[in-house]
Amino acid sequence: MLNKIFYSFPRFCTIFPKRNFAIDYLQDVEIITRDYYGSLRNILKSFSNHKINLSDIETLKLNRTTKGQKIVVKLTFEKIDDYKFNELLFDLQQRYDEVVIDNDSQIPVVPWYPRNDEDLKTIGLIMEVKEENNQDHPQFKDLVYRKRREEIAKISQQHLIGEPIPYISYNQQEEETWKKIYTILRERVEKVMSQRYLKNLEKIENALGFKYKIPQLRDIDAYLKAETGFRIKATHGILSQREFLNALGHRVFCCTQYIRHHSTPEYTPEPDIVHELVGHVPLFADKEVADLSQEIGILSCGAEQKDLSRLGTLYWFTLEFGACKENGQIKGYGAGIASSIGECDNFPKANYEKFDPFIHADRPYPIQTVQPTFMYTESFEEAMQELIIFGKSLQKPFGLYYDFIEKELKATKRIKTHLLNP
């Protein structure tokens, strides 16, 4: 029955197909020159004189000979018209030993990623994920529940980023399930979660009435936009790791709208609206945690599969099950803790390790049982710095930054993309 959900939306795949792209707003030039005091400064002065913006600079020393030391300086800059480019080229050729213009055959090819809101419309259209959920759970065996789950999934699937999120008319049983699990979780999180999480949860409770009804994603979306600029994309189930993380790079959280099975409100084998709203949303309303989430997302864009898997593991040990020091005590901040009765009860009894992305990126973890060990940092700032340092170690041939004005991820170097799953 899950396959029916996964492959029942071909219309959107036709309207919004993923298409490869090449970064065509940048140009490259390599300069070989003597290594002397001020050599790089003089090169940069040439670009300044021609009023050309640089986006990336690389330097490399060549083998030293009896004739002295030479260096290669590779510069990537914003594309300019032919006349201005020829002026720059002539100027550089008069000043330096060798000037090489990179051709298209030298442009690295990386996995496709969404650059802007138009590309984000392709997110979640076809889900090709291998689920490790407990198929014996009533959430999968109850046909009445499955039918209702599919109804909500179809509504969620039609949502496109930038458009109003569809309202869901939740039935009485669903509302009662929410109230029951929320009441229990609200008591548990007070004991184990960080003050950062609890303060944000209280603010959202007061603003949107979490205690009394299932919140609508449209209201959550408006709230997060005002707080941190994060946005919500309604989705119909579990996405691929690449799609989910790539969306975070745009400060977009892909969120389900269905709720867990009423017979077991204390546990769900797949993410549901309780996990998303009680677990993730309070911290997406916190700027530092929102920045941490986006940093992992940006690192995932264009990453090869091995690095993507490692980033997914780091996401698990931070945003899903992360912990930090608070007044000398270790407190949780991960969504997987806050949204699970079992994890709340398990957290004080578990083991703790100091977070090190270079070690923990390759650490296996359980999905269907409580976590034996939680990774912690002294502060959120430390977690962010650790991730930035780790990100520089990834074998990505380009950098990315997010333009908040144009809502677009922009590359610092020329690249082309390839589709892993066209």
C-alpha cells in the first residue's frame, strides 16, 4: 500500500521535472606568476581596476627551481560582457607569465540540487526510499487508518513551495490522539529538554494553541517565517535523504500532515505531525538552531553520496537527537527526543559523548529502538563551528552560499550537475 502512495502523483512529475543545469553566471581564469611579496595583491588590483567582482580565489605553489618560485592563482568571477572581458584579458597578459582561460571540459560535475523555489517544486514528487519501519505496527496494518493516511497524503502532495499550505480537516479521533500524546509529552520534555527548546515551545503554545488542537501547517509556516525565515513544505511521507537535507539549505522544512495511529500514541514508526511540530518546529523558531539546520542543508547540496550519508548521520546526532550543556547539566534539543515518550524516559539513563563530526559522521545508529548514546556540545555555537570545520573537509569542488534577497543558493565556482534519479 505504501507503493501506492509513492507512485501515485505522475502529473506533478511531468509539470515540474528535475533538469540538469550549469552555473553560467561565472567565469574562470588561471594566472601563473612569480611568487613575490604583493603578487596576489597586484592580481586582485587588476580585477578591482576593471570593477569585476570575484567569487572564489585558489592559490597553489609550483615546484621550486633555480629560476625561483612560481604560483598558480585561479580566480572565479562574475560573468562580464565580451568587451570588458577582452580588456581584462589583455591587461592580465601584459602583466603575467601565463594566463589560461578554463574551458567547459574542465568544469566539475556534481549531483543535482535545488537552486531556488522553482527547483524546490520538484521535491518529493517521487519517493524512492527504502523504509526500515515496523510493518507489523497497526499504522501499516489498519486499512481504515491507511485510507485516511492516503487522503491526507494526497492533499499534502499538491502543495508547492510558495503557495498556501492546504488546510486539513482533522476528525475527532485524530484530535483526541493529538491531545493525549501532547499532554504526556508536555510533562516529559520539562525534565529533559533544554531551556532554549522549552521557551520556544511555550511561545508557540501561546501563539497557536498547541495544547488544544492539531495546528495547521499554514499557521506554523507564517509563524516560522516571522521568527527565523524558515518555511514549511507539506509533504506526503518520508523523503529521500538528499531531498530532505537539500531543502534545509533553503530554510525549508518538509513536513507531514498525518498523525500517528490512535492505538499507540506513544510511538510512531515513521515521522508524523507530532514529531514534526512538537519535535522540530520549536527549534526552527530559534535563530541559532535554524542556522545550524541550514548549514547542514547547504553542505548536502551537490555532495557525493558518501558525504551525503555522513551529513545525514550528523543531522541525526544533532537536530534529531542532539544534546548540549546547560548550567552544568546535559539537556536534549533534538526533535527525536522531544517527540518520543520512550526517548524522554531513556535520555537521563543513556550514555553521553562529546560531539566530534569527524568521528561521529561514520557512527552507526539504531532507528527502531531508543538511542544508547547521545552526542553533546558545550553550546550551540560550538556545534555550528564544528560543522563548518567539517564542511571544509568534504570533497566538494565548489562552495555555496544562500542569497536571502533572491531566495537562491549561489555557487562560488563553475559546475554542472547530473541527475542521480532522473
